[in-house]
Amino acid sequence: MTARDSRGIPRREFVKSAVAIGGTAALAACLDRERGGDDAASIPTGRDDPTSLPSGQHTWNRFLATDDHGNDVMARHHLLLYLDYAGDGTPTSDERETVETAFRSLERAFEWSNEGLLFTVGYSPAYFDRFDESLPETAGLAEPKALSPFEEPEFDTNDAVVHLASDHGSVLLEAEEALKGSREKANGVEMEAHLGDVFDLPSEFPGRRTGFVGDGLPAKNQDVDGIPEEADIDEDAPLYMGFKSGFKKNQASEDFVTIQEGPFAGGTTQHVSRIRLRLDDWYTENDREENVAKMFCPAHAEEGKVEGAGDNLGDSSGVEEADCVESIDEDARTHGRIGHTQKTAAAREDGSPLILRRDFDSTDRGEAGLHFLAVQRRIEDFETTREAMNGTEQTKHPTIRQRVNNGILEYTFVKRRGNFLLPPRAHRALPGPNPQ
């Protein structure tokens, strides 16, 4: 049964709304719902020794919960803060110390886990442009660009982005206010510095973006533009389109996406897209079989392989095992449609997917959306995967158009794109192109 507050509002829906609104009032209300008003209750504290944490900021998996099949389960609530350096010229050593102290304060305040707080800070090409020295090629960073002929996204050129993730919405709001300098303590632990003197921090969209992922959350938060009233989103679905993702065997490992050489070895790159979802036809015109075919592949639909949101598939979508990648041309010809997973599964290196997805749904601006967040060794790896999703080669078949019968492209619209470098933890505070 869904937990409700005294006014009958489901707690999951309330917490999501509080995170989306932000600010001290939302934090107070969220603390009251999640922790009974005690800002130091129930949330495990972190570690005093920074060397006890992983060297890679993106090393989250072993600190996440797992499901019955061994798939990593992402934290339920997410916050993206797009920052701009407030100083002139290049950062000073004092500013770097301030930033690092603020982040270490958060790591002392909250356990590094989905029950506490996970976070990363990444830097854009625009940030590195202020330095005379060029960023080395081994960093794998590139300017964002349109990756299909039918999209015209705005590009996020902010200097930095902080991604905060937790199972508890109050943790995100408390960490945000602490980073802004609005709170002297986080989870009962003193903040020895904050980011407000070094960065301009956002208070609203598009600089501040929120989201959620997890069983039941999309179904509880579907009263937004882009989701029809008739939609019957599966109660077990972690995402708006009704199916789970992030199967372990369809994700790159953290080691695979880690930069191996150069001054940023141990780090990775991050891509973030804001995608608007328009799911009227998905839920009112398509039947179940068509949606399974478009999300996975026609063979899965024909053979009834996907039950509910797809938990029965275990730790793999099963697309590779069913030879759907090799049969894509035949499927286009005989079925008149091809699947999203079927296309992207072709983007591999030495048998491994190229990217590690950590995306989440959103109701920013009252619209159904997806913040597609992925980490990969090189931005080029994301671009390769995204171009495979276009399915351009299959448009030679008369029933396959660039956006019609071509996976899920008909229902997703890219509005913004941004690329960032996630340095290793040792160099996360305002790094230069050669921080060593």
C-alpha cells in the first residue's frame, strides 16, 4: 500500500514534487515526510577519509542495490545542477580548495550509496576553453552536436554540471542547499565550505533539472503533458514507456568506460540529453505487441518474451541471444518495423556495449521527459551508439521511415544536449587541462 501524508497525497508523488520545486520550504516539507522533521534521522553518514572512496567519481555500481537478477538498481531521485564559474580568467588554488572542501563535506555527511548520496561533477568543453593549454585527446571530450538529421537541440555550454542521486528526495534537497551555502550542516555534519563563492548556482530550469526512476514512480506521476489520460502505465515499470532498462549484460562495465591513459586516467566522460516524450500514440494507438516490437525487437513480440515491464528477462534484454541484431534487415522487410534495443545493441566493442546508462524520467516544466545520462570512455562512444539508434540504413525499406516504425524515435524529441568530462576524484575541483 502506498504511504500517504495527512492530506492523502501519496508520499512518492509528494517527494518527487518537492525535489522538482526545490528551495528551503520544499526541503523542510520533505524532511518532515521522510525523516519526521529530524534532518539527521535515518540517513547514514559518510566517511572522514577521502582515500577510502573510489578514485572514479562514476564508480557507483557496487554501492547500489541490486534486484533479484543482479541488475544494478539506480537511486530513485535525481538532481542536475548546471553551474558557471563566477571568477575571471582561470580558477585559483584557493577556489579549488573551496570546491574540494565542499564536496568532501558532503562525503562526510552522507554515506556513498543510494541510501545516502551519490554525486559527480563534470566539466564542459566551454570550461576548458579558458585555459591556454589544450585538453589532451585522451580525455575523450568533444563539443555537443546534433546526431541525427531530424533534431535541432540546444547545447548546454555551462562550465560544469553536478549530478546528485539518492533514494531520498530530502537528501538531494539538503545537499543542494548545503552546496549553495543556505545550510551550515548537512545530515547533522558541518559544511566546511560551499560553492556559492566560486560558482553561479541555478534555482530554476534549465539550470536546475530533476527526475526519478524506479518501480511505480512513472505510474504515480503521469499527470503531465505527453502522457494521455488513458495511459495504463505498468505499476512495475521504472520508466514512462512502460519497460525496464539497464539490464546488466546490456550495459558497459564501469571499468570499460573508465579513461585509461593521460592526466584524467581513472575518470570518464558524461553525456546528458533532455528528451521530451510524447506518448499519446504509444498508449492509445499501439497495442502491446507493437510496443514490445518497437522497444525490443519483432521476435520478442511474436514469441511473447516480455512480461509486464520486462523483469522476467533477467539480466539481459535477450536481443543478442535471439539474434535480433543479425536479423534487423529481415525484420524491416518482413515485419515493417525494427526495435530500439535491436538497433543500439549493434554498437559494441570487443563484445561490450559502449556506454553505461544512468537515465531517469522527469516532469520538468510539466512535461513528460527523459534525462538521458550516460557515461563512456569517449564522447565518440556515445555518438556511435546514438547514430546506431537512428536506424538510417533501414530506411531503404518502404515501411521504415526516419522516425516511423523505427524503434522509439517517433515518441522521443531531443531538446538539449551537453558533454562533460568527469575527472577522477583527485582532480574534480576546477581542474586545468593537465591537473597533474
